[in-house]
Amino acid sequence: AVVSTQSTGIDERLKERLVHEFTHIRNQCVQPLAQFLDYMTYGYMIDNIILLITGTLRNRPIAELLPRCHPLGTFDELATISIAQSPAELFNAVMVDTPLAPFFSECVQDENDLDEMNIEILRNKLYKAYLEDFYGFCKKLGGTTADVMCPILAFEADRRAITITINSFRTDLLKDDIENLYPTCGKLYPEGLKFLKNAEDREEVRRICERFGSYKDLYNGVGDGPNDKTLEDKSSRRR
């Protein structure tokens, strides 16, 4: 228990130092680096917002949820939206008062229909809009930025598409609805995504991955057994 507590403390200190150094660099730089660094924080912002919406759906007070937010995903308006008392109020506040507002505008969603399934769909729609926008930004910059970042973002887009497909097996989502959640800036676009949306089980997803050389070994050792790795485990080694 002592070791666990110490490890947690070290992790928090390292995270604080990372955020401090990142914020210092962000405050000193000019465009286009400033925008690039902002993009790097948007994924954390999405996860933080989804955490808050899910928490309010479960009647958890915002004040209890805020400390669980990742510090790289905080923003000035977070204190303002923390007064929201319901998922619908929080959703509407985020659409107007946060850096994620442009991505929310692409995610048509009834704020009065925010159950856990629709919140997860919202997360995937936000990540789709974010990844496609970040990819386009890096591609437009060109040079080393595009050479390094576009393959990284393409892999993340494909990883999310594969994960969305696997998670959809336990839902009643229509095939076209699933396809609409896929980011379109990866190597699987467009042919691989067409195959993925029609996959019926994990084995079929495995075969689809094997058709694309870059992901042939991604599924090796992945499963639900106690000694198996998750897709997230294998993906993190590739990033």
C-alpha cells in the first residue's frame, strides 16, 4: 500500500512538471506552433468534457469530478461550465464556451437524449472531427511536421476505427451509423473502413487488419483471456 501511494505521488508530480513545462512553452511560442500545441491538448479536453457529462448523468457533483480531469485538458472556461447542473446544461455550455466548440458544431446531438450510449457516440464524433482537423492542419504545414505527424494521426484514426467496430458488436448501432464515427484520415480509408463497418466479429476484424500490411501484427496476442493483451496495449507500443 505504501509503494502504491508513493507511485501515485510520483506520477502526480511528474504530471505537474510536464504540464508546467508545456504551458510555459505554449505561452512563449507564436503561430503556427501555438496552434499545434493547442491541438495536442484537445484530446485531453474531449476526455475531460465526456467525464463531466457522464458524471452529471450519474448525479455526481461537478466539484467532485473536476480533480479527476487531466490537467493538459483544462481551459479557462472550465470554471464557468462547472456551474451546470445537468448533462443538457453542460452540453450547451460546452458548445458555446470552450475551445472544442467548432468540433461540437459538427456533432449534431439532442442534448436531451444524453444517455451513456449517446455520450460515447458523442466522444467518437468529437475525436473524428478533432483528428481530421489536426491531420489537415499538419498536412497543410507540410515539411517535417507533416512527415512525422500525419502517420501518427493516421494510425490513431485507424486504431479508433478498429476499437469502435469491436465495441459496436455489443450494441444495436446500424452499420451506416458506425461508419459515420470512423475518422477518415487513416490508412484504412476508404476501403478498409467499408470492410470494418460490415464486420460481424473479432475474427473478421483480424482478417481485415491482416489485409493491410501496417496492421498485420496488430492483432497478434489480442483477446479476452487473462494472459491476452488488449488492443489498447498493442496500440500503445506502436505509437
